[in-house]
Amino acid sequence: MRDLMAITERPEVISLAGGLPDVSGFPPQMLERVAKAMTDGAGPRRARRPYGPTEGMAKVHEAIQVVMAEEGTQVDLGELLVTTGGQQAIDLVCKTLVDPGDVVLAEGPTYPGAIPSFTAYQADVRQLEMDEHGLRIDLLEETLDQLDEAGIRPKFLYTIPTFQNPAGVTMSLERRKQLVKIAQERELLVVEDSPYSLLRYEGDPLPTLRSLDGGNYVIYLGTFSKILAAGLRIGWIAAPRAIRQKMNIGKQGADLCSPSTSQVVIEACFQDLPLWRSYLEDVKGRYQGRRDVMLSSLAHAMPEGTSWTRPEGGLFLWVTLPEALDTTDLLARALRSNVAFVPGRAAYTDGRGGHSMRVNFSGVNADDIHEGVRRIGDVVFEQLELYGDVMGEAPPKRRATDRPTGAKPPVDDAPEQGALVEFPRRRSAERPA
């Protein structure tokens, strides 16, 4: 992940790897408000002061309330903690709750940036498969029963229920209700990571887990990165007060407070709510167009036997290639063609995901999406042809251009990392002279 973030500094690389928002359409009126806040009155004093409240500025808390209300979710100011990006929010959850060896439940695949946090605190991560309706609740119940029989209590379940990263799928309303019911009956903490839920451009919005639960067992994580600007590095946690208090202490030891300058910028951006809402609608329109370009490009560039999800919002698609390929190796070859993606193994802790990859469509324009997918497709065909030569198989076929795009559930049953894969042996009559 560190290497892929560094790639964004190389202008020659078309990066479909990151989760970067597009800020090219940032409204001039909003920039004017930001400039005014940074130069007039109390703005400079607040922006220049080295420290602010560890829990965040009051005006930023009010902006968070506005954002969560857009999702139909109410939160008290005393439950909020401003963080340095959504990544710190995940880290603080682990710092507060996880001791070495504790079991943490997560979706499989899961956000590649969460895995370093889980492993840094030496959690025992158990990943549960998803399908097109999100996390499989039946597998969750089975796992909880097995853990209960072993006398093990998981510290929390980490989930991205809306436009999941990396899979792009959304948990159904029925499963959300089932999950909240299980959390309440079993006293299971659920960490709901929700960076993308306002980026819906198809279908009807669904209630957050937090709104269904009322804030008893759900810890909600949010960020301004995807709905404003990633460089501000401001996120937040909405948690039961006792947990929030412990997290606030943990944050104080990490960075004392999140950047005051960034918080002043957020306050300025939310002074005109109609302008912010208009900006968000514009962003969603651009993302929908880019998603459609990526779907079309995949249909033209990828071989038969490839499938991908079709998200109704968010930033990502999950692509599953023929099993002969390993996307970790494929990435090294793709980088030589100046294109990048996230290999599927980065979304698992146990070596699964070998023939899958995450691709992003929000951070690059339509032409670069088309060209980037074309380059990946060329590398895929090159590797498949090499595999076919070795195995004596026919070369791969390209998809028919009028064939509808696939939407295979993001379940990957590739062998675990380190396992041997036995190739079928040719009969002697099939061997070349």
C-alpha cells in the first residue's frame, strides 16, 4: 500500500489503485469562503494556533452532524471525535479495543488499509465471505457460534456496508437489520466504516447500521476525504460515550489534535450548505460517468472468464480474472506498462484474492480509465498466452463487445498463500515433437 501511494507521484503512471476523489470541480465560491476564513478575523488565529481540542473543533462537530443527517443518522456532539483522516479512526478503534491475539471479524475481501492496523495490534483476523448482497450473515452466525464454543469473544466486527471497499457491493436492508439484531443479542461491537455512502448515483439510499442500532453497539467511522478533499486529512468517530472517552485519550497520545488549519477549511466549506450539496451532486455525476466508462472498457479489454462487480455508488470495482493468473505478479508487469491497480491479496490476511484486483474510477479522467484498462488487458492476455503456451492450451478469447458485463460476487476461493498448485499433466500424445 505504501508503494502504491508513492506511485501517485509518478505522472507517467495511470493509477487505478488509489481511492482518490476528484476535486477538479471544486466550486470557486467555496474556495473564496476558504480564503476569507484563512485571512479574516478569527480565522488566522485559529488556523495558526499549534493545538486545538483533542476531540476537534465545535464547528467541525456541527459539520459532521450535517453530513450524518444527510444519511438519516442523528448523533450527539458528546459522541464525536475528530480524527486525522479515516485511517486514524481505524487505528484508534484497534488501539482502544485490541490486545495481541484478540479476534477481529471482517469482510473478505476488506479495505486493504485496515489490514495494517489490524496486524499492527496483532489481532487474529477472521474474514467472512460476501456475495452480491454484502456480508453473509449466516457465516457470521456460524463463526460466532464456533468462537463461543471455544470460549472466545471477538472484540468487534469491521464492516463497510455501503459501496464496500474493495468489492463495491452494498449490504441489503434485510441483512443490516439482521446484523444489528445479532449485535444487540450477542453484545457484539460493530465498526461501521462509511466513507462512501453519500456517493450514491443509482438506487435508493439505505439506513446506516448506526441509525438502526441507535448508537448502542455500532461505532461509526466517517471522513471528509471522499466528500470534500482527501488532503485535508480529517475524519471522525461517532461512538458510545465511554468508548469515545478512551479513544480521545488514545488520540491525545498519538497527535494531540488534528490539524487546526484543515478544520478551519471544513468550517468554511459548510457555511453554505446548498453550495456543498450542489458540489456533492456534481461529484456523483462525474463518478457515475467514469464508472460507466470503466465497465465498458472492461467489457472490451478483458478475456472471457473475467467478471466484475457493478456498484451503485462509491469508487471501486472488484475484478476477478481467470484462475491461472496471480494479480500480485501481474501488477509488477503492469507497472512496466505504467498502469497500477491493487492486487487482491492486499484485501485478505490469509493469502486469498490471488486472481482478483481492485480498480478505482474516481481519481482519473475517462480517457485515462479507458487507456489504463486497455493496458491491464494487454498484460492479462500476454500472461494468459504465456500460460497457454506452457500448458498447450488454446489462446484466450476476448469478450464479444455486445456481451453484458458480469457481476460475480466478490468471493475468492484461491489457494492460501504458500499452497502448491498442481498443473494438469499432458498425456504423452499431446506433447510437442
